[in-house]
Amino acid sequence: EYVAWQLEHKGTVEDDCDGLAFVAARGALRLADAPEDVYVVTLVLNPVSMPLNRAAHVICVFRRGGRWYVVSNGQIDARHYPSFWAAVAQNSYSQGQEIKFLEARNADLERVAPPAL
């Protein structure tokens, strides 16, 4: 409801990464090859290699035209990736970092299995 209010009254959405990933996923439904190709992905990176407050992040990952794209904090990554797993591992947030935990949800925030390798 608050996202809808922001869009109606401010024309933009301001939120944490999880809220922005959800908004991105809802929008990506119109762009994706299929609804099941849209994911809200929670990542936890190794907190030893970065500040603890940056170790967790939520992104939107979706497939369009057979290529995978990442939206992070409301910004779509200019790069595209050959697979879901490449998008998760090589995007600007997690590139070169050890992913300790991954949870995938669909655009309705229902927990789902990520695509097979």
C-alpha cells in the first residue's frame, strides 16, 4: 500500500533494497520471457570480507530474450548475463564475493527454487 501511495503522490518509490527489488520484480513481469523468470533474490555475502551492514542485499533477477538482467536498488545493471547463476554471481554487488546464502522468491514473494544450474 505504501508503494502505491508513493507512486500516486510522489511519482517515485523510496525504500530499502528489499522493497525496491519487489517493485522491480512486479515491473519485470511485463518484460520477462515468462512470469516464472522473475526472481526476488536475497543474498548474504561473506561478512568477513566486507562491512557487516553491506553483507546482505536483495536484488531482482529476470530473463528477457533469453538473457538475464539484474535490478539492484532500483537501477538496472547495463550488463546482461547468460544464466541466472551468472547474473547472481557477476552483478556489481556480488562480483568477486563469496555468496554464503541465497533465497529466491517469485514476484508475489512466494519462496521458490532458483533455476537449475
